[in-house]
Amino acid sequence: MADHGPSFVDVTWGAGGRNSQLTCEMVSVAQSLYGLETCMHLTCTDMGIEKVDQALQQAYKAGCTNILALRGDPPRDKESWTATEGGFTYAKDLVKHIKSNYGDHFDIGVAGYPEGSDDNRDIDALLDYLKEKVDAGGTFVVTQMFYDVDNFLEWVQKARKRGIAVPIIPGIMPISTYDSFLRRVNFMKAKVPEHFTQALEPIQRNDDAVREVGNRLVAQMCKKIIDAGILSLHLYTMNLAKATEMVLNELGLLPSESSPLQKALPWRQSLAPKRREEDVRPIFWRNRNHSYIARTKDWDEFPNGRWGDSRSPAFGELDAYGIGLKGTNEANIKLWGTPVSLRDLSNVFLRYLSKRLDRIPWGESGMAGEAVPILPALEDLNQRCLLTINSQPAIDGMSSSDPIHGWGPPNGFVYQKAYLELFVSPALISTVLDRIIQNQDLTYYAVNKSGELMTNTRDEGPNAVTWGIFPNREIVQPTIVETVSFLAWKDEAYRLGEDWAKCYPPESASRKLIDSVMDDWWLVNLVDNDFHEEDRIYDVFRGLETPDMDTVFEGPVPQVNGHTNRESDKIGGAAVGEPSVNGNKSYLVKAEERSKSPLRN
């Protein structure tokens, strides 16, 4: 759901803080990794003031700025709700406590009940209580789920007449199955309009039909709410995305080419407390956002307006959670097969480019739409076993509102230099570097696993490869190439390949093949600094092909579910690579002589 651009996501709270650690971890992950504003629920049930204060402090540290303050339901082992000794009796007391201790840091949400609550069906009395909660410091209202729109709109008018002026956000429950629909309606004592019953009862045993019809019914009620001037919807997903996505699609609220989700930057921003102003990152982690967040989480400051001091340590260790290869060995073998030759290996990358694979070790998600203009060139390289793991096309002044390449405020223009990152066989590396230095507009870094670094850049300073020009703002340069961060990325890139190899048994052909590539091949990144040039970066590799692509490594081939899973597609190659000679205009530096991080710690 993160890609649909919600204003915030809810994280619920177990009675007595039963799942408090999980709740706070989810808030932290949503804020820092996904850049999502969160709204953490907090209840009075089985919560003394000390527990409440601990919960608020955890939310504060996680970067959460929204709390939904609730009295809460009684615990499962109790029939009625009772206040905890030393705790709060009413939600309004919890609101006052949050407000008095944190001022305006938190937006405080409170619950509204258009059809009454489980232990109080007096709508007018509940509106009086709602006014007390708002007067205590509540800044928005989220309602209980309902299906009767007319009753809801009438209730909103009553609330306004009582002086409740804060935003009221209707609670919408999508319909997944008839049984779950009835269960929730009965539990909440919600009114069901007659046309809902007439539409759903005849198809109650057909889950697909219920979901389809229920989607239309819920979308219609949402349209009626929006037409009445209430422009926010609070959708209860119940951890199920499909029904919610169907409703949003029916309403035309999902991002699309004609109505893209406007990005502030070309990469997903983090909303961790210290990172909200971060606006510069190295391009190397473009496809591994989680890893970059994990390896920089302990930084005391983050780049804002410029890249920082490249001589001070900061990048975290590779053993931290979220950095290594994802998935079990068996799942990864099933996904990537059992390559036993370089051609098999290149076919794994080709399957990723053609979207037949949703990830490779160096990319957490599928191919982005931005790659479409350069896809033929990337496929051509990988067919010749020049294994690409990161790239971007050149862009010369495209609208910041472009659905694929756009980012930043409206009425701006964005630019990119062509960028390419790939693994290159040692048989080709000298030829590749010799060709690069023939063009003064091309800059590169090449490093191997042991840490030998070659480059034609003259200093360790950053090279902006993405920038934007916007009205009434300085030029924004959010993506850079830079020496020290590349060396930190190099360790991770080779580690990911090693983790892939370790999915296979030690003496297997696949293990030997991938290990040989990680041990001997070079990681190269290349920038064409003339952003008007779209294809020249690929001319460096024209006519080159990795030797011995069809040589099969010896060893047993692992089986998944009793079958070998070797990628056997045969793809024609280009001419064998020309003889290479050592270049003499590159600069060779041992990686360990470089500092290992770009920012102060």
C-alpha cells in the first residue's frame, strides 16, 4: 500500500501494551524505510501512566507524530471495561496527558461514533464526549466503520453544530467476504442499507463475486461522502490489501500515468526523526533502500543541500539486520535457478530485465519504468554476460510532473546523466577502461573484491548525476557518485553475491560459478557527464563479449522439489571481445587506504 501514497498508516495497539514492542518497531520501519507517516493507536486499557509514558516516548523516538487516543475495548477475559489503577478512565484524560507532556509534537486523533459505541447507544451523549475530547486537545476525528452514508452525514452536521470544527475522517471498511462483512457489522452493531443486503445475500457463497459487488457498493458510498465535501477517507485494511486497492481503483485514487504520485525526490525519503531534511544520497543503493537506511541509521547528521565530509566514518557493518540477501536458500534457488555456466548466469539477469523475476540479489524490487528507454541496451549487455546491476538514462530537462521520471515541486525541470553499474570479467576489464579514457566526458570507478580501485576522477568529491531546477529554489542535486560511499557499497555488492553463492551446496557447480565471478570480476560504475548524450555510455562495450560463456562448471546440480532448476534459454551473443591492453591513464588505489564513510558520526 505504500506505493499508493496514503496520508498516513495506522498501527494498532494491544491492550495493556501487549504488543508494544512490535507496534513501535512497525512505526519505526514505516517511518524510516518506507517514508510513511504513521498514526499509532494508544489505549487506556490495562495501561498505567508509566506504561503510557513509555509508549509515547517510544513513538516520539520512532519519529511518529500522530497518536489515535482511545479508551479501548475491555480485555478478552473481562466482560466490561474498568480503569486501571493509576491509569486513565476516559480517552479525554489520555488526550490531556499527551498534550501536557508533548505540546504540539503529536497530532492527536480521537474516535467518533456515528451509530453509537458498543456500550453506549446514545448518539447525543457520545457527541458531547467527542466535544470534550476535541476541547482537551484532539486535532482530528476518525469514525467507527459504517455503511449508512446518510446517517453519517447527518451526524457530521450535528457535530459541527456542537462546535466540533476539526477534520472528521470517515471510517470505511472494504468488503472481502460475506462472512467477514456480517461478523463486523454484527460486532459493531452497524446499520446495513437495504440495497447492500439485496446485492450481497444472493451471492454470499461466492467470495469473488462478493468482493466485486462489495467493492462497487463501498466505492459508491465513498463517492457520496466525497461529493458532500468530505475529502479524506480512512480505510480499514485489516491487513488485507486487495479489497482496499479495488475500492481505490474504482474511485480513481490510485496513482497512474495520467495522475502520478508526486515524489519529492527521485528516491524514497525517510521520515525517521533525524532524516526528514535528508536530500542527498549516493546512487549505488538506488535499488536497496532498506540496506542504505540500515547502514546509515546511526549517523548524527544527514546530507542536506550537499554531500558531507567524506573522510569521517559512518557506514554500518554488513552484518546488521536487513542488509544481507533475503529469502531462504530453497526459495532463492527456486527463484534464480541453478546456473552452471556464465550464459546461465546472464539469463538470470535477462529474466529480471524482462520482469520474469521480481528481484535479484542487488535489487529489492522489479525493474522500474524509468529503465524502458535503455532496456534494449541493458539486454544487449547482459546477453554478452556484462552483468548490469544499476543504471539510469540521460534526461535533458524533463518536466518535474512527468509520470515516470518526474520528481520535486510542479513547474520544474529534472536532469540526469547516463549511469551504468555492472560486473565485468577480468578478461575484458583492461579493454573497457582503455575505451573509457578515450572520451573525456566519461568518468568511472572500477574495484575488485580485494579492494584494488581504479578511477579516472581527480578527487574524491561528489559528482551529481541527478538534479532539478524549480521555481524559487536553489538547484537540488539529490543523487551523486562519490568515492568513499562506492567503496562501502563495493563491500555490500560482493557480499550479496557471496550470499547468493552460499544458497547452493559447497561443491555444487552453481556455488563454484558464482564464487568465481565474485572472486575475480570487477565492479564498474560509469558516468557520461554530458547529459545530452543518451547512448554513448554503451558504446564502450560495443563488440565485447565475455569469453567461455558456455563452459559448464563441474559439480552436482541442486534440486528443488525433486527437480533441477537450471535456466536453459539460449540467447545469441555478439562477437568475441577484442584483445585488451593495460590502460595507463587510470589511478590505482587500495580501497583500504580510503576512509570508509562520507559523514560525521
